Amino acid sequence: MQRVDKWLWFARFFKSRTLAAEMVISGRVRLNGERCTKASQSVRQGDVLTFAAGAQVRVVKVVADGVRRGPVPEARSLYEDLTPPRVAETPSAAGRERGAGRPTKRDRRAIDRLRDSSNEN
């Protein structure tokens, strides 16, 4: 058994233990599907943690307790990643239809030329 904030820090999901504790206290970490609000809550082998890390929602299963914050290969041995694979999204600008959304730089220059030519007459 180990504190959830300490385990998240040992597993290298957060840069500092303080940051891990803040995520837990703010209710952004779920332990076995239930919101975890205490940084001192215990984590055991077999527990499933769900939390946001960057722009991705991570789902990990606790495999072992951490002894120290070691190198990345040691940290990866603490958990099994259950995160579903990300679906590749097409960039919105490349898939945008002509005339939809914000004008591009090229469109803006064409609009400026059109306005300038209409003001001269």
C-alpha cells in the first residue's frame, strides 16, 4: 500500500509530488472508477487509476508499489497502461472547405486587393 500522490510521482506521471497531490485533491484522479479527493488515499496492486496527463486521459493499472523515483524503465514497471489508443485526427485547417472558417493569409490578401480596387473607382 502506498499514497496515491506518491505513487503517481514515482511512476513519473507528474513532475513533482506537489503537482500530483494537487491533481488528486482537485478531484481529477479516479481510483477504481470513484473520484479520489485525498492525496493520502492508499493504492494497492490491481487498482485502476484514471487521470488526465497533458491532453490525454490515462488509464493505468497498478502492478507494483514504488520504492523510489527512479529512471523511466523502472517507473514503467510500476503500471500496466490500459489507455485506449488515440484516434488520429485530421487537422482542421487542411480539411477545411474553401470559404469556411477564418480566412487564410492568401484569402485576406485577395480580400484586401478587392477592397482597394473598389475604392479607386
